[in-house]
Amino acid sequence: MILVNTDYIAGKNLRTLSIVKGSTIRAKHLGKDILAGLKTIVGGELTSYAEMLDEARAIATQRMVKEAEEMKADAVINIRYATSNIAQGAAEVLVYGTAVQFED
């Protein structure tokens, strides 16, 4: 499966199938949330949250790819990510794009 953030794939004629998406809501456990809160006082990267968002992006992308594969898509183009805060220490990651097939 080819995944790109452009609206084309060089050298390929594309047939649009449908929009596809994947999402997940992730949270860190309370202990890490408290440590991250302390880190905001002294500064620096909140590594537990960075890891949480990396994991969430990967899961959301896998879900989008699964949806595209079920349509027999060859690629997903014009991929975009969105993140929103759901609650303290929890975030939603949404990924969406256009499933396409290659034309001969």
C-alpha cells in the first residue's frame, strides 16, 4: 500500500474510490500524567506524551490502511492528520485520505 500526502503519484493514473479514515483515542496512565505535569514546571520534552502520540498515529494509520485494503485500493493519497485533546492526558488522533486504484 502506497501512502502519500500529495494528491497524485508520479507516473500513475488514478481512479478515486472513496475517503478513508482511521482514528484512536489514547491516554497515559496517571503516574506518567503526574510526571508530565511536573515536567511542565521545569521545561523539556514530554517524552511520554510524544510516545503516546507516535503510537496513536501508527494505530490510526493502520486502521485507515485496513479500510483502504477492504476496498481493494492500491494507495491512499492526500493523507492528513488531526489531533484533538479529549481530556487531560488523553488525545484523539484522526488520519484521513483518498483511497485510489491504479488504472492501466
